[in-house]
Amino acid sequence: MKKLLALAAIAGGVLFVIKRNKDAKAEADLWREATAPADRPLSGVSSNGSAPAKASSSDAASNN
């Protein structure tokens, strides 16, 4: 009985390590993708993710 319990504990530890390594790899891939430079700029969005300010026609008329 003790051998089965020890085997189950070892198997659980191995599965835990495998899952942890898989999760770490997935997080590293996601981080690499998120921080990679863009191949081309997105339309209407700057490289830091904020949209450029657009002046509306009413704002332009009131500034004169």
C-alpha cells in the first residue's frame, strides 16, 4: 500500500512539473508576441496602442 501511495505522489509531482512548464512556455510565447514589433502600423492607431486625436469639424470652426 505504501508503494502505491509513493508511486501516486511521484506521478502527481511529475504531472505538476509538466503542467507548470507548459504554462510557463505559453506565457513566454504570449509575452513574446505582445512585445514583438509590428510588421506594419495599424490603421488609425499608434504603436503604443493609443488612438491619435482627431479634430472634429465643430472644434475646427470654434478655433477660428
